[in-house]
Amino acid sequence: MFAGLPELGISNGEDLKETLTNCTEPLKAIDQFQTENGILLPTLQSALPFLDLHGTPRLEFHQSVFDELCDKLMERVATIAEGKDEDRYGKLKELLEKSFPLVKMPSIQPVVMQVLKHLPKVPEKKLKLVMADKELYKVCAVEVKRQIWQENQALFGDEVSPLLKHYIVAKEAALFSSDLSILHNFFSPSPKARRQGEVVLKLTQMIGKNVKLYDMVLQFLRTLFLRTRNVHYCTLRAELLMSLHDLDISEICSVDSCHKFTWCLDACIREKFVDAKRARELQGFLDGVKKGQEEVLGDLSMILCDPFSSNTLVLSTVRNLQELLSQDALPRDSPDLMLLLRMLSLGQGAWDMIDSQVFKEPRLELEVVTRFLPAMLSVLVDDYTFTVEQKLPSEEKTSLSYPTALPDNFNKYLQENRVACEMGLYYALHIAKQRNKNALQRLLPALVETYNDMASGDIFLHLLTAHLTLLSDEFGNEEFCSAVFDGFLLNSFSSKDNVHRHNLRLLLHLHQKVLPSCVETLVKTLEPSKQSSDQVKELYTKLTEKLEVQKKSPPQPDEAPSLDLHPVKVPERGGGREQQKKETN
């Protein structure tokens, strides 16, 4: 507890023990020891007996004086550090040399740590001593740890790794939320709100203004993205940069080549749309990548691979196509649309670019522009025409039925081109949002086989299940229910745990709307196997429990008549369509 005192020429308990062992008059020896090692203030000698008379223990008095001196010293250290004295760091170093031997003494340790915290460059020897002692390392300020981390990447990685894992777990948990809502989905939080997340704030604090640590974190994110293909690391890359931007850390923002591009794109994400002005700014950044600096494309591609970025780009693309339709214009004549596709393609090629280290923008296939987009427009025309016609008086409606087939090669593009596939998936969300069940039934079969099985991705299924809640009443129709579940959602659930979970999430939310006969079939189909994850089993159990509760409390035909004077709808005898079928048979 009193380690380090002898180094400063101050007696400790061992010295007192030795004195008492070798003396002939113990009381006199104690009195002399107190005089030599007490507070060296002559006027205090007469006051101490007075305190004794009032029953104040010497220990209590000395402790209070000690605490007061510690507080004053810590304030003085902060004042010196914040002052303009040219030799202020020299004074702090001198104080560090005098106090560091006592760093293991709990009462003195806060003062030593305060000095270390305010030194921009702690002597290497002291840093090594702190790093070697787990207890000291644990209590030292983040300002000191930064100096240790920048010379020890492995130790920094050990600190950062749990945070990154926690971030990914939180993102994936959000995608499997039990709350299915188009208003409160994965993309609902604003960029500013997301940057207030625990992990982003902690990483920002750990990095401070240290460019070297920032580069280390970016390298960790690139490595993990390559290892896992998890796009949430791309989100964190963008959020971290914008968090430092919010704090006005110019030391880092000024050296990150992606800063202005990310800042502009962040504004687009906030508005959920890329307008013409910002489109020109973004294009300027992309076109401004100079020869010899192509590596920046790797970071730009990660920024664009962020799901929040790609979500904004595809939503803008669909909106752009709608505007072209109203203007009777061709896709290839829209520079804004071409830019959106260019950025979408760059973002989707992020993993390939970083993996191959070939920093070159992927070329957008010409046929996507000349063949697929016109086909998309024709689908838009069909949907728009049908929607308008449904609103017309019956005598003005034509006898034409809604088309069931998609344009030639439409399915092929969804299977072979990732940009076309992304647009096809988002168009499915768009028509679900419009509550266009006919268009959805037409498109869903085309999503069974998609490029790199993108339709089985958690982000798309999370959004689709939320959008399908807008059509909840349609699940009472056997044809529509079959088109959604049998025609699409159940196609790969047995081999993909995540698809199984999304099926159960949707059924858990809509089971009261689905025909009882369909519910019974779906429950049997979705029963977990032994290999199913705990999450699937938990969801299935929750679903079966809800269905049991529903069975136990159906409307009873023999209930006492209501005393309410308002008309009451009497439930059909037999409790529903399923029972009626049985009685008929």
C-alpha cells in the first residue's frame, strides 16, 4: 500500500517498525517519528493537542488535510495543462517523475493519472510500465491509452473487437425485430440518431484526434468486411466518419478522402432521396478521383455498400423512373439516373474491389440501360394503368385483365445482374407499399431465383415482411396467401435459417388474418427440425402458444345477450369458415 515512499525519501511502516525494534524509549521514538514525518508546519504543533482535547483522531485530521491537498493538486495540474506557459509540459513531466513511484498507492494514484492524462507525450518507459500492469492500464485515462494503442495494434484490436461484435449483433437483432411496421423498420432511424449509438460514441472517444488509431479502425473494418461479407461493417465505416465530423475533428476529417462525399451522401440518406443538386456534387467527387489515387475508390465503394446508402440510391432510382414515365422520356437520357446506377454498381462491387485490390469502377452493363430499364418502365405502365382503371366508374372500365406475365428476359436480368436484381427487389417493396396485390403476385415468382440469392437476404426480407402488413386483409384470400408463402417465402426456408425466422415473424404478426386452414398447413410446414437454431424454435413456440390462446377463447354463440343498446353482430354458428366446411362435408 505504501510502495514507493522510500524512493522519495519518506519513511513508511517498515521504518517505524525498525525504529521501535531498536529503540530503548518507544514513546519518545514515536513522538520523534511523528514530528519528522508529520505536516511540516510549525504553527500546527500547538493546534494538534487542541484537536486531541476535542477527541478528533490524528488519522481523521491528516486524512482530511491529505484529501484537500490532493484536490488542490489535481486542479493545479489541470490549470497548468490548460495554460499558455511554454514550459507547462516540462513542469508536468517533473511532477510525473516525483509522483510516479507512488502510482500503486490508491490515495496518490488519481493525481498520477491526472498528470499522465494531460501529457501529450508520456515518456515511453512510463507507458510500458502502465501497459505491463493490468490494474494500472485499466484505470488510466483514454488519453493515455491512445498513446499505448498507437504503438500496439494488437492491444487496440483486443479493445475494439468486442465493440465491433456488439455492433453487428445489434444490427442483426434489429432485422429480426418482432415489431413488423413500415413506419418503424430497419431504415427508420435518422443518420444523426444512429451516430448516437453506444458503439459509435465509444469508438469516437477511443480514437479522439489520433489519425493513426482511426486508420487502424478502418483497417479492422475492411478486414472484417472481407472475411464475413457483412455489409454492416460498411455502415459503421460511414457512421464513424460522420460522428467525427459532428465533433468537428478536422485532424481526421481533413485527411479522409471520403469525408466530403460521405457528408453529401449522408444528407441524401437523411432525406431518403438524391436530388439533382446533390447528384451533381456526388458525381463531382467520383469524377475528381485523380490518377494515382484510385485506392480511394475502395473506401468510396464501402461507403456506397452501406445498406442505408444503397437503400437511398434504389429508392431514388425507382422515383426517377416514375418521373421519366410522366415525361415520356428514355432512361438513358437521364444523367441523374445514370449516376444513381453508377453509384449502385460501385457499392455492390465493394467486396470484389477490396478483395482484388484492383481499384477501378465496375462497368455498368449496357443492356441494363437499354433492355432492363425499358422493361421496368413497361411494368410500371401496367401497374399504373391498372391502378387508375380500378378507380374509374364501372361503365368506363375496359375488359382487359391484369397482365400475368412479365416482359421478356425480365427474370433473366434479376438472376444474372446484381444492379437489375436490386431494382427488382425494391420494386416489389414499392408495389407492396402501394397495396397493389396483383402486381405483387405477378412479381413474386420472379424473385424465387435472383442474383446471388439476394431475395433471401435479411434486409430485403425484413422490409418485405413489414410492407406485407399493409396487405394484411388480403391474407384472408387463399390465392394471395399461397402466392406469398408457397410461391415465394417458403421456397428456401428449410435450407436457410434466416428465411425460416422471417416466415415465422410474418405469420406471428398476421396469423389472425390468415385462413385457419392455411394457418394449420403453415404451422406444420414451419415446424423446426433438430438442426434449427434456438431463435427459430423460440419463435415457433411463441406462435403455437398464441394459436392455443386463440383457440381457447373464440366467440361463443351461447353467450348471454349484451346489454349494450348498439346493434351487435352475432357470430356465425360453428366458429368460422373451417368449421363450416367440416359441417358441410
